[in-house]
Amino acid sequence: MSAIYILWLRQLKRYLRSRSRIVGSLGQPVLFLLALGFGFGPIFAKAGGGSYIQFLAPGIIAMAILFTAVFTGIEIIWDRQFGFLKETLVAPVSRLQIVLGRTLGGATVALLQGAFIFVVCVVAGFRVERVRLVPVALAFMFLIAVLFTAIGTSIASVLEDMQGFQLIMNFIVLPLFFFSDALFPMRGLPKFLRAVLRVNPVTYGVDGIRGALSHGFHFGLGTDFAVLGILTAILLAIGSYLFSRIQL
Amino acid sequence: MSAIIEVNDLVKNFGAFCAVDHVSFRVPEGSIFGFLGPNGAGKTTTIKMLTTVLRPTSGTIRVDGYDPTRDQQRVRRSFGIVFQDPSLDDELTAFENMELHAVLYGVAPAERKGKIGALLAFVELADRRNDQVKQFSGGMKRRLELARGLLHQPKILFLDEPTLGLDPQTRNHIWSFIQSLAKEKGVTVFFTTHYMEEADRVADLVAVIDHGKIVAQDPTAELKRKTGSATLEDAFIAVTGHTIREEEASSVDQLRMMGRVWRGRR
Ligand SMILES: Nc1ncnc2c1ncn2[C@@H]1O[C@H](COP(=O)(O)OP(=O)(O)OP(=O)(O)O)[C@@H](O)[C@H]1O
Ligand SMILES: [Mg+2]
């Protein structure tokens, strides 16, 4: 058993033990799915977009992963406040191992959360059109999970307490979600909005999941994968660096 | 005896406030070293710098021959620590907290279960091993922290107020174990405490720090002789005075508070 594994396991245990957290964080995506899915469905279909649920579900899956991942990354702040962070910071293992264990743990939790929502979507009427591409969708889900856990880790490494939390939610997490292709298609958008969507990594993640499961890729499998993969690697490096500089 | 910890001219400033002010001391290998001082004297801050988690403003440190600001990994391999503040994961059980520590500190898998069991029994938590720590009382948590700190056998053991909040029986029990570690295994113990009779009983050597400055550094018997005191407590008061250290701390705390409010408002 290595340091990475035990820290991964810790994250998973903490998640599975807090039932209120599981249920609580499922609530928001389900609400979005039902309200938007059924509310905008008829308009979307009339405008010639086809079934809105088919379009929306991958966006909602990505949303669940995005939010959970950022939260588990930010958990470092709690660990700092409740003291557990010290225990890992003085241990004779490299901080890279610690950050990898934490990030993989957080990403696994986020992936589980995304998988739950996936099931909920299917129950709500989402049809998987290419079953053999489900593993590709899962790969994209995992990449989004790692990327945003690493972003959470980076943010938490430079914040001392939870006071900046509202700021992060309103100015980073929510814009990343709303200014992506999660809720509406890129086609026909005003130019500037398209440009914004193009530089948002969430767009590529959603496109990857949607391409694999229902609509076909807007950017192409290779592009989605390359953009997300490279960004994830960069953010992991940044997160590890910032984490390694934490002082108590 | 050679020194396993050597500190020269160590300084730590927090903004304009100097928490550790040109501190120098040496800790001989295998000794039990008491680092004493009133509240806010700079003990914990010094320990943080020795244990790689806080960068000094200036000065040099050698721990087991290495510099905590550069050879962090090497230094971390040489010590174990029990922090003054809580550092357990409340969601995990007592056993899981111990196990996590054992893995991080590379305790051999074959020895893990046995050692954890023995130490949990030693601090009388064996029957609560599978309970989540959040259900524990303050004293139980403290005992678990101590058991965890003793799990791997480092060269140096840092104990920041290890017996804080424990009853006298448990304190005696723990100290005899720590003393035997020093005597039999040659572990160097660096501890802080506010219980002077405890320090008098176990320490070979003490350093007294006050307002960030070292004001005395002697074997306990020598310090008592120098100050003409019967007990270490009297000697401590003789070198640090009678005033309670609140004013300074609270004005600094006020500044920190203002900083917080201000940052929060933006
Ligand atoms: N992060 C920080 N920022 C600003 N001031 C700090 C910080 N950490 C400690 N201090 C200040 O440094 C001084 C020394 O604190 P320290 O925790 O080292 O005291 P101590 O000797 O351990 O006291 P105690 O016996 O109460 O534990 C205190 O005045 C404290 O307010
Ligand atoms: Mg202290």
C-alpha cells in the first residue's frame, strides 16, 4: 500500500460515509435536468433541435462532475482548518504523492457522482445511442473530474479560509458551467459567445460526452481529448506546485 | 554528546511582529529537551520551522544534519510529531487514522496491525478502535494523537504540549513510555509543556523562551541552582516574570482580526 492509495481511499471513505452529502449534491443536477429538460423540451424541438433531453443530459452529467470535483479539491481548506492537513504535510512522502492521492480520490468521488446522474438521466428518458462508446464517455467524465479537482486544489492551496468560497462559486465555477455548451448548442450563437465557449474547457468535456453518447462530436473526438488531456496535465502540475508551497 | 538539532540566530517575523527573535540552541542526541515558555512565547512557531512546515525569516537550522528549508524530505524522514492542535481525521475511525499514518510513514505491512493494536491498547482505546473519531472526547482524541505519534520510531520526537488536557494518571503513563523510548531506543525528545513539575521530572535539559527570545538554557538542576529556586516552576517564574502575556498577543490578534474583516469585505 502506498501513500497515493491510502489518501485516495480516505477520500472515498469520507464520501461514502456522508450520505447527506451524496443526496445533497445529487439534488441540484436532477433539478436542472427536470426543470430545463421538460420545460425547454417543446421549444427546443419546435426550433428543430430534436429531443432536448438527448442534448441536455451530457451537460448535466458534466455539471455534477464539475461541481463535485471543485468541492473535493477545495476540501484542502477544511483539512487545514480541522488540522488533518498538518499530518500529511510533515509525512516523509513527497508532496507530489500527497497531491496525486488527494486529486485521484477527489476525481473518483466526482466520477461516481457523475455516474449516478448518468443513471438518473437514463431513467428520465435519456437514450444512449452508441453503447460501445460508453467507455469513451467515461474517459471524458474522468478527465473533467481530474481537471476540476486539480483546479480546486490549486485554489485551496492559496486560500487560508472559506471566506473566498462565494467568490470562487460565483466567478469561476458557475460561469464555467453556464458559458459552456452544457445547456445550449454552439450553432447560431453570437460570435463573442462562441469565442467564450471555445476557450472554456467544460465545452470540450461536454462535447466529448455528448459526442460519445448521443449527438456526435462538434469538435471531433481527437480535439476534445487533446484539449482536455493537455489542460489536465497543466493544471495537475500547477496544483502540485502550489500545494508543495503550502505553509502552516 | 553531538547535537542532533542545532539552531542559530533563528528569526520569524509575521509582518511587523517578531515571533521568534534570534534564537539559538542545541539539542544533544538522545536527550529529553524541554522547550518552555509562557503563552505566545514562540514555541510552536519554532517547532513549525524545525519540522519543515514554516519558512524562517532568517537564521540556520540543522535537524539530523539537514536543513529543513532545503532537504525537506530528509528532515521529514528523521522525526515524528504530535501537534499542539488537533490533526486527526474525524470521519475516519481510530484504527483508520493509525493505519493511514503507518502507511505514510512506511511502517512495514507485516508489523502494522500488531503495532497499532498494541498502541491503541496502551492508550486504552482498544475497544473504540472502530469508532469514528468524531465520537471521541477531547482526552480520547489527545490519546489517539499520542498513540499515532509513537507508531513509527523516528530519531527525533517533537511533542507540542503532548499531555494537554489529560488526567494525571494518563500523563504519568505516557511520560514513562516516552522516557523509556529515550533511554532504551536513543530517541531524542523535544517537547513543550506548561506543567512545570512534569518538565522537572522528565527533562534532562530545558530552554526557556519568552517574547521570542531565549532567556535561559540549562540542565534542569543547574537552572534551579542558578536562580536559587526549589522547583522548576519557581525558576521559570524567576526568568520570565509574573506578568500574564495577554496584552501583546491581543493587540496582534486585533490586527489579524481587522485584516480578516477587511479581506472579507472586498
Ligand atoms: N500565522 C501567524 N500570523 C501572525 N502571528 C502569528 C502566527 N502564528 C503565530 N503568531 C504569533 O506568534 C507568537 C508566538 O506564537 P506561538 O504559537 O509560537 O506561541 P507558543 O509559544 O506556542 O504559545 P502557547 O504556549 O500558547 O502555545 C504569538 O504572539 C502568535 O500570536
Ligand atoms: Mg504553542
